[in-house]
Amino acid sequence: MLTESRKMVRHFLVGLAVMLMIGLPSALLAQEAQPPDPIQKDKLELGKRVYFKRCVWCHGVEGGGDGPSADRLFTRPRNFIQGTFKIRWTDSGELPLDKNLIDTVKNGLPGSAMPPWGEVLSEEEVVSVVQFVKSLVQDRDFADEDEEVVPQDFGKNPWGTTGPYHLGVPQEAIDQGKEVFLKNKCFECHGGEGRGDGNPTMKDDWGFAIFAADWQQCWNFRGSRRNHFDPFNVVRTISTGLNGTPMPNFKDKITIEDRWKLAAFVNSLCPRKRIDKLTNKPIPDFLIQSKYTEGPVSTDMNDPMWQAPDDDPAIKARPAEYAGKEGQKWHYVAMAGQITRGERNFKPKVDNLWVMSNWSEEEQAVYYLVEFHNRFLSVDPAFQDGVAMQWPGQLEDLFGAEKPYFIYGDSKKPVDVWKANFMVKSYKDTNAPNPNGYDLDVSVQELVGKGFDAIEEKGTPGGVEVVASKYHQGRVKIMFKRSLKTDNPDKTDVQIPTKTFVPVSFLQWSGWDKEHDEHMAISTWYYTILVPPDPASMYYMPPILAVSFFGFQMWLVWMTKRTRKMAAEGKVK
């Protein structure tokens, strides 16, 4: 018979082994079936207090996902009653481990309204609220002897890479991952280029609409655990599926080796950007640089002057074969729903734009290429899709950093709005991926905004054009053009100077989601600047300075030798 001390040692070693295995997700070995973690009843009282202070507003009094905010959110808050949890290390349909729920509470669910609570709640509060959430489950019992969980075998990162994870992953593995993607028809939900534009009819277990993940915006992955570029996030989802959604597990269909290759392919699609730890999204580029062009600007969106990687060059170096314009880049602009007044928008379908710009001295015109991911476009003329740029209408009257109100200005500081309304041609949202994309039927509105209730079309338009447009695999592309100066008879057109920081903001409407008027996504004010041409002195001054410096050095050498000679001859002391 074991002594009491030996029993304690054995229990400690078993517990330590379990904790070590739970703490190493990328090396987690497949487990035998085991009971789910029991509810720690001594923590329920504290957990209840935390829940009713922090969680009830979304998840509801009984945990049914029906709190006061639920109808305003996309996706809907989780319904705990059935015991259906998305982010787990356990098999499809199984209950999660406590560690899975703790990580979810601490790190939140990017791309949803679930924030990270790890810096708000103490460790004890996090563990306690997890126990209370488990107590809200009605359809299953964590203490039921028939309930069992099997932590999955995720294998190890075969390339041993660390953040930002792309370095060291061979292209061969990425290409093989794409073959796995095609073989398993992942495009049917995630789209041909992974932007989640494959299936508009998906619903969760409760009948609410959901979308497939946009792989090109990995910062919105559920369960990315504040480490957005880690391929383990993809491997885990492929291995376990997402309970409550149409996403099944592929553990019996795709080998562990191929799951990592598929993850390498998915991971390669997401641009490497600097992530804001507070928002869990890329840090916006608050200055949009318009690059100087001596001749005309090309309206061909495939022209090299409109090419640049999405990646931050400080994180991922541009490829050797990069042929785009020197210094050109995509600028990331964060968007949010308009929730100030009128038709509020708490769940916009677009939460960022990408902007690139060129301006022509010869044409005296500026071009802005605005792109954004939108899984599905409208085919209802009553709800057209749209995107707009907003400028101070009287820039010359603003002082210093002064700007108009960022939602349609006000009576004292009006705004100049360039809006493109568009309908997609020959398109259905249920179409198979179209590698050629779709043409857009675009109309341009020029508006004057003097406040929410004072928006009207200009009597004399300023000449804004949309010179190119396309919808391709879940990505909208709109190219605006306008002259730098206009006749401006009513002082309603922005006059765009060079070498000056000019405020600009963006607005976007998703017709498929029936957004219209003030029901839209909007950015705050950013700045743009028309970068001036390099001065001619940059080309002739360097050689002049080099020759002058060389001549000065030679003079010093001559003077030194002369002085030494004179000293040797006794002419100087």
C-alpha cells in the first residue's frame, strides 16, 4: 500500500505532466479519452459577479447569446446553453478544456465583438468566470460520466519558424498546401483567393448568418490568440472544426503533415503588418503619400505604378522581382460603423480600406486607387454598393490642424465628398469563383456636406471621375481621378496643393447588407500629401560636392607636404 506522502507525490507528478501537455499546443500529443474538466464550484460566486458585470450585456442573463447588445452584433454572441464552443483542442462536438475557455476570455475573439479581457480581469477572475460560464450549460453536464474529451494531435511546426512566421517556410510547402486547398474544395466556402467569398448562405446552429474566414485578413481569425500570423491557428481549426458552424474537422481526411502545408498556404495569403496590441488589428497608415509622376498616370490597375505588396516592408522585404514604382505602398485605413445617430451601423461588413495614390504634374491631376474586401456585392438597384472620399470643402480657410466634423462636416466647415455608387455586372453571390472578376457599372456623385441633415449634390461638379474599377474574388477596386484645382465657384471643391498635409477620410456602403445613407462604415480623418518631384539639385549637387571634397583633400595633402619640405630646408620653424 502506498504511503500518504507517496500518493501526494504521484498526484503531483500526474498533475504536472497534464499541465505541461496542455501548455504546449503546437506539440500536443493525441490523448486517450478523458473526462472534461469539472466545474470548480468554489469559484462560482466570484465568476457570477464578473459575468453580470462584464458579460451579460452580450451573452444574456441565462447565457443564451441574447443580451441587450446581441441584435446589433455580427457575428452573434455565443449561446452557452448547448455547450457548443468554437475554439478548442478537443474533437468536433466535444466540450472544451478549461485552458481553451481561459484563453478565449483572456485573448478575445478577433473579428468579433468579443474583446480580450486578460488585461482587465485578474487571473482568478478569468478562471472564475469560466467556471460560471460552464455552469450556464443546460443541455450537457461537465460531470456526466458519459461525457469525454480527446485533445487532438496537432503535430509540430515542421519549419520551426517564429513570428512573423513566414521566414523559413519553403515555397514548396506553400505550393503543396495550395494543392490541398484545391483537392478539399476549400474554395467553396473561402473563395478562390481565400477572401471568404465562396458561400453567402451559411448559417450557424441557431440559424444566424455567418461568413467563412477571410484568410487575407488573419487578424480577424477567431481564436488567433493575439498571435495572428501563427500557422498553428489554422492547423487547430482544420483539426477540430468550429462547433456550431458549418466548418467541420478534417482530421480524418487530411494528414497532420498536409494540415501544416495547408496552414502554410493560408498563412502566406495574409500580409505582414504591424499589429496594434490594443485593437488586435494593423496599425493604420495615417499619412497617405501620393507619388509624383512626370507624365500621365496610367489608368491600368495592372500597370507597375499601381503595384506594391500589401506587406509592411519593415517586416517582409519586397521580392527581388518586384517591379513596382519605387517607394509605392498600400496604405491601411481602419473603418468602423457609424453609431452616432440616424440609421446606426454596429456591424459593418467592411472594417478597412487599402489606398494607393499617384499624381501627375503634366495632367495637374491626382489619382486614388481605393480597394477593400467585401465578400458579396448587391444585385438590388435600391441598395447599391458605394465608397467615397471626403475632404475639407474650404481647406484654405482652415487654421493649423483644424478639420471639419468627420461625419459630413457642419455649417461652418463644409466637406467635399467624392462618392462612387456601383452595381456589379453579370454576377450572382452564389457563383463559383471567377478568376476574371466582374466589371462594375459606376456612377459618380459629388456632394457638399454641411452636417447630417444638410447633404446635397453640387450645383457645379468639380470633375471627379472613376477611371477604372473591378470586383475580383471578394475585392473591390475603384480608381478616382480629379484635377488639383477647379473653378470652385461656390468654394465647395477642395483645392489640392503639393507639399501640404491635406485631411481626407473615407466612407463605404455594403449594398448586399442593405447599408445606405448614414448607415455606413466610416474612417476618422487621415492625411494625404502630394509628394513633390525630386529637385534637380539632387542630381548635379552630389558630383559637385564630391569633386569639391576631393579637391579640398588634395589641397590639404599638398599643403602638408609643402610645409614639411619648408621645415626640412629651415625656411620655417
